[in-house]
Amino acid sequence: MVYARRVFDTMPERDVFSWNTIIRCYSDVGPCQQALVLYTEMHQSGFLPDHFTFPFVVRSCAVISAFREGKGIHCNIIKHGFDLDVFVQTSLVAMYSQAGELENSWLIFNQIPAKNTMSWTAMVAGKAQNGFFRQALEVFYQMTVSGSRPNSITLVSVLPACANLEDFNLGKSIHGWAIKLGLGSDVSLTNSLIALYAKCKDLATSRSLFNGMREKTLVSWNAMIAAYERNESSSEALKLFRRMQNEKMVYDYITLVSVLSACANLGALNTGRWVHELIDRNGLYDNIAIQNALLDMYAKCGSLELAREVFNKLSPKSIVSWTAIIGAYAQHGQGEEALGLFRKMQEEGVKPNAITFTAILTACNHSGLVEEGKEYFYSMRRDHSIEPRLEHCACMVDLFGRAGSLVEAYGFVKNMGIEPDLGVWGALLGACKIHKNVEMAEIVAEHLFSKDPQTVTYYVLMSNIYAEAGRWEEVARLKKLIKEKQLKKIPGWSLVEINRRFHTFLSGPRLCPS
């Protein structure tokens, strides 16, 4: 771009074509801000932009989030009479979608007289990027009905909608369609398919697609590592990262965030420290996502000292950072410290969110701070306009239950205002076991068995409650029921890290003795 700009600046005479060329170059290669600067200079030099100029300038506005300038350019588009040009309109659809203004985007889209593949794709992508996944699929369906043929970019745009809705069958259909259209080897499309199958828990197909790629990009590696990390296969994520290093692939902060999350899931402190060294060596420590991932990793690996060290270096501290460190102290039973951090967070003007309150209620729960927990729970709606969710209610039930207030816990469940889920009833059943309240346990178990008759955990827990009460006939009845339903308890497992290698030990299902 440096040489291209020098040539442009030394041209004795310029025409609209030369202005469009240099603006397009900045739009494609960057920095996009220069495209807007040159657009203004083009006006000042007496040249009028045409239907080639505007798409590049509008796209640049979208890339750098210059939406105010983009709206001004939209006015110029109308003044110059290009508001019905399909390419100009398509660029505006994409820009307003990027700004989150889907009403304006949809309005412009509907004004396009002859929609082409680019127009449809821009609208599908806009809906999906803004979280309107079903609407994205509806637009995609309308596109196919209209006779417009999707390209690889269209399919890449619609696949995240399938993934987020976990519509496995539609995703597979689109995969088959891509193969029929001859797009099966497209790298970006394959990356999206890897993410889709991973979201739908089909890691085997994700890995098969990854292995079959002739050219793996950084996005490909990141997609596969993230697929393992998010599907409880964190050790595979770390193995793939090591292979990535062996193949001399350059990684970025997105890679390392997934790797740190994998370390956190495994409790792999030594590997996490090694990744921290890689971060420092590559100058990536200043990235806020990396810092939050490091904080979370150290906290989950049990190193509160290192987690606090990372937190203290953060500037500024986001709500994500505050919530992570509060949650760390909460999980390690240091409730007073967690509440102190929460008060300090509020003093610094950071507003809590629903996840912060989950961490706070967990802190009260693990430290037996019943009155404090009640106060924080009721302050959610009263002081912060945050509607309590099921996870908050489950924390309260557990809090009451651990304190032995089973009647209050049961009354809370019955008057929650929202339908209690398995987590809420399960917390109450666990409390019944701790305090050996068989009568209430039977009432709670009936709710659990009716809501989820196929989960063996509740039968085992109830069987153990009966065993502790010496009611062996009921124990035998539940054992027989488990056998008749062919229910199996997933064995627990322990993991030990030695020299950054992981050794897994399985333990069989434990049912009370007969």
C-alpha cells in the first residue's frame, strides 16, 4: 500500500477510476480509515463518487465501526441517485447489520428490486451475527425458493445459525448441498462445518473434516482446539496444540484462550504455567481475553495467589475480571474475601451482572453466610434490576439446605415464581441427605423421578438416604427399579498431571450396600 499510495500521490492527472482504485485498495488491505479520508479528498478535488466508490467506502465504515460516518455516506448515496443500485444497497445492508440496526438493514434489503447472491448473503449474515438465528434460516430458505444459488460465503454465514440452534439435520443437509455445489474443499466452509459438528457433539466428524483438509489455516486449528475444549475433551485440545507447535504453526491469542480453558478444565497447573510462559515470550500478555483466561485458569487450578497476582495487574478491570476473581475465592471457601471484593468492585463503579451474583451466592453458600446470601439474592431485583435465574435459585436452596433450614428451602422452591428445574430439586435432595430428612427426601425425589426418570444419580442418592435410615426394603426396591430401567451410573474419574502429561484413573459406580 505504501508504494501504491506513492504512485497515486504523484499522478499528474487523476480520474474517478484512479480514485476508486486507491479507495478499494485501502478497503481491501487497510487501514480502512484511509478509504474515508480519500473519499473526502475526492469530493474536495471536484470528483463525484459513482456506484463503484460507495460500496468500498461503506464497507470500510462497517469494518472500523464508523457508523455515524456511514449514515452520512448513505445520505450522499441518496443525493447522487445510487440508492437503487444492488451493490450499493448490499453494502448498506451489511453496514447496518454490523451496527446492530437490523430494522434499517431489513428495510434497505426489501427495497432491492433484483436481489443477487451477495444481497441474500448479506442479510443472512446480518441476522445470524446479531443472534436472530431462526430468522437467518428463514431468509436462507427464501433465498433458495427465489432461485438464487448460494455460494461458499452464504453457507459459511448460515452454518452458525444451525450450530447455535443445534439443528444437526439441517447442518448435515447444508454440508451435503455444499458437496453437490463443488464447495466441499473450501477452507472457510470446512472451518464452519468443524464448529457446527462440534456444537452438535459430533467430534468424530469434526476431526475427520480437520484431518481431511489439504490446507489448514490458523482458523482451522483454533476451531478444532476449541471444539475439544468445549466438549469435555480438554486433554485432546492440549495434544492438538502440541502438534500445532511441532508443525511450526503460528498461534494467536484465540488459540491460547482455548488452551488455557482446557488447562482450567483439567486442573493442569503445570501446563497452564508453561502456556503463561509462551504468552510472555510472544508478547501477548496485554490482551484482555488472555488475562481473564489466565486468571480463570489459576483459580480453577487452585492457585489463588497466582490468580490474584494476575488480577492485580489488570488495568482497567472489567466485569469479567471481577466476576472471575470473586468466583475463585467463592469456590475455595473464602466467602468473606469474595464479598469484600464485591464491595470494592461496586465502589469502583463496576456494575454486577447475573453471573457476578452467581459467584456471590456461591461464596455465601460455601461459607455458610445465610443472612448475607438472602440479602444479596433479594437485592438483585430490588437494587440492580436483575431477574434471578434458576442457577441463583439453586444456590439459595443449597444455602438453606447446608444450614439445615430444610423447611425454608422447600418453601423457597414452592414460591420461586419460576418452574424449578432438576438443579434446584437436586440441590434440595442433596440437603435432605446431609440432614437425614427421609420424609422430605421422598417428596423431592418424586419430583425428580417424574421430571427425569432416566438419570440414575437421583435413584442412587435416594437409595443411599434409605440405607442411612436403615430402610433396606426401599433400598432393594430402588436397586430393582434401576435394573429394570437398565440405568447405568457414569463412573467418576480422577486426573493427575505429571510432567505435563495426564494420567486418568476411573472409579466404578458406588451404590449403597444391600
